Amino acid sequence: MNKIALLGTGLIGTFYTMSLLGQRRKDKIHVVCSVPEDSAREFAQKWNIPKYTSSMKEAIEDPEIDIVVVGLPNFLHKEAILMACKAKKSILCTKPLALNASEAKEILDAVEDAGLFNGYLEDLVYTPKTLKAIELVNGGALGRILWTRSREAHPGPHSAWFWDKKLSGGGALVDMGCHCIEIGRNFVGKDIKPVEVMCWAETQVKPIEAEDHAIALIKYESGAISQVEVSWNFRGGMDLRDEVSGTEGTIRLDHWLRTGFEVFTTGKTDNYVAEKAESDNGWLFPVGDEVHSLGYPDMFTDMLDSFDQGKKPRETFYDGYVVNAIMDACYKSAETRKWEPVELSDWRGKEGVSANVDLIDFDDLHFLIKREKMPDGNTKLMLKEKSTGKIIQKIITL
Ligand SMILES: NC(=O)c1ccc[n+]([C@@H]2O[C@H](COP(=O)([O-])OP(=O)(O)OC[C@H]3O[C@@H](n4cnc5c(N)ncnc54)[C@H](O)[C@@H]3O)[C@@H](O)[C@H]2O)c1
């Protein structure tokens, strides 16, 4: 059993607590920290947590604590993590790891220099559907990965600090693009280098300095491309979707709005429907087990099992650093309106991966481009002559 200090009792602190203390878990939250202190006290009472405080230092330095979980606003991640490093405590941090890549690198160096266990709490790569999809991709079911698309869009976040670029590091891209980028990396292969990005980011609706809508393309050394779509202007709930496509197949995932669970109600009761649901009447799309659907319990199982076994979890601070570096390149591209390189002073994956097209032999004289069964029952083949490069078609009759 590990004893945890949970910093932050807002939306993510609540989801983390539901996951850590739900379903007969063996680890315990020993102390919670939030401001004002009353909020920490109320949270501790509600969840039966022995200690509460409004002092990060006090929570982190509590001698009984094995692990610090950072669920604080983005601008406090670095301060909390450096404090945990000083206290030699293992650390799990929510997304995004930092406000930008240079801050993320500072954090990464600090935990690694101190030799501390670290986990990047990127829950959306742990959803049951995503874990299964990653397993299929890794098993080769889709062949060579060519394209991924990850979309997260909702009507905007629930606390003031998110909307202030100085406190959050950016808008919808930092808030949700970090998820989409890391989902793409998991499908493309985390050892494949992200090379350059093209990004459009705009403030379309909200009276803020940060972008409330962005679309980015991330090119990988393997030739794969990841498409990231984020918005704080989307109406109708939370749109969470992923797609992956490869030479041998395709996967489509819908995590939130269309999961096969649809309810109609006139809305006479005041029920919570699902995160970021905008309505509680008419046709609704509740989510059966919200924390599982968002990946939190599987994420903490991996994190805490890895901690117990002295190994690295699936997502570490290094991944958080790579994500921050990709987001920095996105912001640069949105400004210059050009493809911008991803600057990774510390790259730990493969180098020189080929983006060459795999040629499929049809026979000694031809490469196969495509085969299609036609409505008349015949099969059409698109072939390329090896000697001349000419493209021809061949019909195989029934
Ligand atoms: N899916 C996810 O992984 C996910 C979802 C939501 C939020 N997040 C991340 O979690 C972090 C927190 O977001 P949130 O939605 O819970 O925010 P929130 O505004 O709901 O909660 C923030 C919490 O931090 C506490 N806090 C603020 N300043 C503090 C201080 N100086 N000392 C101690 N406590 C302090 C507040 O009291 C509050 O409990 C952010 O980094 C956000 O990006 C992750």
C-alpha cells in the first residue's frame, strides 16, 4: 500500500480520487492540499482522507507520503514538482507537464537528476478502447501507420485560470491538444521522431488572448502524419474521437457523445449527465463509467504497479516533455504560417527511420497498386510496370 499526497481537489483531483479510492483499491490518499483550506477540509471529509492542508510544502514533505500526485493548475506544476524533488518524493503529474518545453525540460532534468520515479498522467491513452486499439496497432493489424486523427472539443473549461494564457501556457491547444498529440504518438510509435508541424490557431469566439480553436498536423520521420483538432467553441457536449489508419486497416473510436448509450428525458430531475454535457433534457448521451471511459483507473494501475515493481510506466515525464516541444512548434507555426521543426534537444527514440513507400510485387514484371471487386463481379487490378513505370489496369473476370 502506498500513501499519496494529492495536490489539487478540483475537477481532476475529484476524478483521480474516484479512481484511486474506488473499486477496493489498495493505495491510500493520505493528505490532500488545496486552497482555500476549507475546500481541502471538505474534500478530505467527503472522501475520508486523514489529513488536509493548504500548504503544498506541508503535503509534499509529510514523512508518511510515498508519492505526490500533482493535479494543480498548469502554472503550479513546476513549483510542486521541484518541491517534490527536493523532498525526494516520487511524482505523478497531470497533463500538460509544463507551460512550455523549456520548463518541461527543467522538470525532466530535476526528476531524473534526483533519480525519482515519475509518471505523466495522460489518461486518454489508457481508455479501455485506446488500450485495445494500441494493442491492435502494435500487433500489426493496421500495417504501417500512415495517419492518425484525434479530436477533443467542448464548450470550454470550468475554471478561470484555464482562460488566462499566463497561467495556463495557452488555450485549447495546451489544454486538449496535449492529449491528442500523445494519442497520435502512441499510434505512430513513441520511438518515431516528430519532425515538423503545421498549425492554425485562432481566437474565434471567446474574449481571451489564447486560441479557442486549433488544428495541427504533425509529421513523423516514418512518413506518418497526425491530425489534431481542438476547440473550446464546440457546442453539444464533449467530442472525443480518434482514428488511425495504416496500410492494412483502420480504427475509429468514439469515447463520449456516441458510445451506444442514448437517453431521452423531459429533464424534470437535476441529474449529472457526463463531463461537459450542455443539456439535461431531450436526447442525452451519458457515459456508463466515466472514470473508466477516460482511462483513469487503468492509468493509476500502470503507474502504481510500475512504482511497486521499480519499472517505468507507459507514460513518463519524458513523454510530457516531447508533447510540450510539439506544442511549442505548433504555436510557432500558427504565428509564421509555415511548417516549423519540432525542437527536441533530448531525443531518445530511433534516428533515420525511412519514410519510403513499400512496393508490393504482383509478379516479376509488375508492382501491385490496388485490387478492387467491382459491382459486376469482376476484379480490377491497378498495376505498375517495373521496367517502364507505366500504370496499367487488368480485369480478372468471374
Ligand atoms: N484529463 C485530464 O488529464 C485532465 C482533466 C482536467 C484537468 N487536468 C489538469 O489538471 C490540472 C488541474 O485542473 P482542474 O481541472 O482540476 O482545475 P480546477 O480549477 O478544477 O482545480 C484546481 C485545484 O488546484 C487547487 N489550487 C490552486 N492553487 C493552489 C495552490 N496555490 N495551492 C494548493 N492548491 C491550489 C485549487 O484549490 C483546486 O482544488 C491542470 O493541469 C489541468 O490541465 C487534466
